[in-house]
Amino acid sequence: DRQEYTPQELSSLILRRLKQAAEEDVGETVSKAVITVPAYFSDAQRQATRDAGQLAGLEVARIINEPTAAALAYESDHAGSKNILVYDLGGGTFDVSVVRMEQDVTEVLASHGNNHLGGDDFDAKIVAHLIARLKAERGVDPSADPVAAARINRAAESAKIALSDAPFATINEEYLLEHEGKPIHLALELERPEYEAMIEPYIAETLEAVHIALDGAKLSVSDLDEVLLVGGATRTPLIQSRLEAELGLQPRSEVDPDLCVATGAAIQAAVIGGEQVSSVLIDVTPYTFGTSALSDLNGEPYPYTFVPLIRKNTAIPVTKSDAFATLYDGQREIEVKVYQGEDPDALNNTEIGAFRIENLSNVPAGNVIITTFSLDVNGILHVSSREKRTGLEKHISIENATARFEQEE
């Protein structure tokens, strides 16, 4: 409206809207707030945040670091001392912090990051891939058309989200634009390995930052007790697997990564308000569920390599898919075995179910079979396998998958 605003005034408009939303929700006046800020914020930036709170009519009871808030959301009720790595990758920013938690004190030992790296960059890689495809196949550049560009951006983000749980994403944008009087359609399939190759340099950069933060905290990888994932972009499976390989710990992501920091702020607010706070209760699977396939184990090809689809401590309900391929030409059937356990050798885990798919297409090796595991809140595991080219499918349901072996153990 042709007015100039300071950053504090703009932030206060957002805070005022949040204050209003909170008041509508609780039916009372809200006068105090706990506000989270990135750990690397300077004193001037923290003071500006306080000023924004005051302009919005809020008394800022506490400003806490985002990694501290995330650690509170996971560990609001624990004993002993822990070193925690908080890996926070959002839509536009990345930061990693090393936090020490002891009874009532949470201290950020070191932080590092990049203010210009996030899930939006992942989208941009897919967008560039789609535009290159249109230029090569149709000789058109949609980036000059704002409507077509917006549709491609949306399609790229949807594909990125789909690839977190499925091995393929179908992108289908009909009548994207006109070229020489003819409609141009965009239809292609993006495979997870293709997408992972695009974003690999970004992931490598974040892992470098992890080691810089550890050096800053004067800790080694073996000193870490836990790794927490924060921010929507951490749903990317490649991030989880690379962190696990690098740090030797399975990262925790059971608290919704989009809400984790806000939950921690709410816990801090409850503590200031004198409430008794216990752990955030979330339904998670206590076991890893997966299948077996021919793959490398200890550097050798092994036919019973365990392929985990649902990792332990994943929030439920959850659905995960992966792609497998037939081994030899004309292979007409496969056996899908379902295992529960943590060992990389499937035969050392507990087999909890199996089924066969017969009459597969008589085609060369590499016929793609998509296997999907769904675990519901009642602990029932649904497993299905589908031949990609024909849709031929078989499935099995395993009752009580999360509790059936506890007594024997």
C-alpha cells in the first residue's frame, strides 16, 4: 500500500495474527509468548524479535533457540546428560546445532548452517529437469509464461513430496501452454534415484556443516547420543540414510518435523506457566519391518539382504514403498517375504509373513515390482507387491505385527 515497514513491524503483523488465532482457540486473552529464533541469531536480531513481540501487544516471556525447542519436544522428560545433534532443513534455510541436555538445562554448544539452502532448492532441481525435458522434446521454454512456470513449480513440489514415500512420481500437466498453435502437454515419470542424484551435492554440503558444528562443540561422532530431524525437507529418505551412514545413529523423526520447534516452544511456555510437563506421546512402531532381496552385504552379493521399508520409531500410521526388479529373463514369479528386525541379514530377523506373485510378464530381467508396507495404528501391517507394467498385485495383512513376539522374547 505504498508504505514502508521495518522488519520489526512486518514481524509484528505476523505475531498479531498468531495471537488472534491463539485467542480464538483457547477463548481467552493471550498476553505472553515464547518465541523461537535460529541459534545463530545475534543479540541485535534477538532484540528486534522482542520489539516485534511488543509491537504485537505481547510480553515476550522467553526467546529460545530453535534447536533447544526441538530437543525439548523430543526429550521433555528424561534423566541424565545427552549430546544431541539437531539437523534442521526447512523450505529455505538449513542449520545444524549440537545441544547438550542435562535435567533442566539445555545448552547449544555449537551451530553452523546455510541461510540459502532448503527444500525450495530441491524443487528448483526438479523444475530445471522438467524445463530441460520440454526444451529438448518440444523446443519450448515454459519459464517465460508465468502461468506455465507456476504449474511446473507446483508439479515439482508435489513430485518431491511423493518421492519421500514412493519410488516413482508421475508428473502430468495437460495443456501446459501453446506453441505455434498446438497445445503442449508435460507427462513423465521421475524415479527416486534420478531425483537423489540431483540433490546429492546439497546433502553433501549439509554433512560438511554437521562436522563443522561437531568440531565447534569439540565433540566427535562417537560422543553423540541422538540425532533429531527438524524441518519438512528432512522427510527425504536420502537425508536419513546418509546421516545414519555418516554418524552411525538412526535419526529420530517421530515428532512431526514441521511442528517440532513450535511444540518445544509450547512445552517451554507450559514450564514457565508452572505446569507439569511430561513427554510428548506419539504412537511409533517399536520394530523395523522390511523384506529381503539380492543386494550387497559386506561387499558381496547376497540373496537375503534385509531391505527395511518401515524403520523402528517411525510415527504411525505410515505407508512406504520401494521398487525391486526381477533377476533373470522370463522370470514368471517372485516370493515376497516380510521380516521384523534390525539385522542386515534378513535370515537373522523374524519372518512374519510371505506370499508369491505368479504369472508375471514374460519379459527380460529388470521387470519392476513395487512393494508397499502400510502399518496402521492398531499394529496391523498390510504388505502388497504390484507388477508396475500390468498392475498385477498380491497382498497380505499381518495382524498384531507390533506386539505378537514380545512375550516369546
